[in-house]
Amino acid sequence: MFADTDLCKRCGACFDECPYDLIVEDKEGFPRLRPAARKTCIACGHCVAVCPVGALTLPDLPMTPRLAPEHCPPLDRELGVSLEQAYQFLRGRRSVRSFRKKPIPEGVVAELLDVARFAPSAKNGQPARWIVTRSREATRRLAGLTVEFMAINNVFPGVIKNWEKGLDKVLHGAPHVAVAHAPEDGFNPAEDCSLAAAYLELAGHAHGIGACWAGFLMEAAEGYGPIRDVLGLPEGHGVYAALMLGYPRYRYARIPRRREVELRWLD
């Protein structure tokens, strides 16, 4: 059964929120699934999550598992943040490149990644897979391989010279680096992994953990076999995001200026 008719108020929210229009009314005005749902439903959960009375259960379908109200924790309205708090939180995020040596507990990393899995993805594919270095030594090994790639390709001589002096300008001595990879033949793997990484970065910011995109590592992982081997990437997977992670050495006291928004309305 899709709808519990004893609970359903026939408010129409599930009809309106289904991204593929897979919900229609039965003869009594209650929601039911179209036959097309067997092949088209992406288990986004909108129908179950939007129902104000918990009347809907998405049954097992060939492409999706059963999804019931008990699988969807209720939103606690008391945990909502004010507009001012949200704006300061977002504006106060910085790309951190100076880290304390203290490692992040593995449980905290797992907690952050648990939040990151709720990032939007094309057709709810959730393709991002993660590799996280456990130690500074493992992180430094990836930095060294990246410098090796630069030397072979004769690029970024300044980074190479700094490395030779003992200065890591690739991963900045971060305790950890989190690498997001996904199948290259997916719908939008780069966008999906980027969004997941953005969620990870913001979750870290809320936890007092600094992050910065590791662009040098991402570029090297694109085509340098030794890095792909160390990461243990599956065949056919690409690296689409990488973040340095660690506790910031410094705390920022102000929000720097940014350029004004460039906006053009279209009528």
C-alpha cells in the first residue's frame, strides 16, 4: 500500500513534489503510484518526507528500496537557525591552509561524511565515494606524488622548489585529505561530487574543522598512475573533488570583502 487512507488528508503535497509526476489520484482522491514508477522512481523520498501526517510508504520497487516514515527522521523546528546566523555561518567560512597537528577523530570524519551524503545529486544517484587519509604521513605521501607529477610535467616550479625546502604547498601539512571519486560514466559525477564536497566542507565548518580544496592533487590524480594506485581507485572512476581537512591553526575574526554581485534580470 502506498497511502494509509486512515491518515491521508488528500492535501496534494505528494502530487506536487514528485519530480517525475509518478503520483496520481485514485477514484477517491487518495494518492497512488503510476505503473511507470516501477522503472522511473529514483527514491528521492520527497513524497514520504513532505507528507504532514506520515501517511505514505514507498514500496519496494525494482530500482528502489522501501521507504517509510520511520526511515525519515522528523525535522526539529527548534533546531532552525536565524537568518542572521545562517548568513554569518556561510560568509564566515574560509579556505583553511594552516592546520594544527592534531588529527580529527575517525568518528567525527564519519559524522561529517554522513552529512555530506545528503547533498543533491543528479537523479538521486548519490555517486560520491570517499577515500580519507588516516594520518599526516599518508597525506604527505600524496603531496609528494603530486610534486613528482609536477616535476615530470615541468609545471608549478615554485611548488616544487618549496617542497625541496621542506614546505608543502600542495596539501599544506593537513592531517587529512578527503578524496571524492565516482564512475566516469555517471550522469553528472563532477557536479555531484562537488556538491558532496561542499556539504562536507560546511559540515566541517560547523564542527570547527577547516577545509580547503586540494586542486593540485585533483589535477595530478586525473592522469598520474602512481597517485591512482595509492588511492586504490576502481577502474572507470575519476577523482572529482578533494579537500584538505584539519583543525585550523588560526581563528578568523572578520569577514573579508567580496565583489558586488553581478546580476541581470531576464524578463
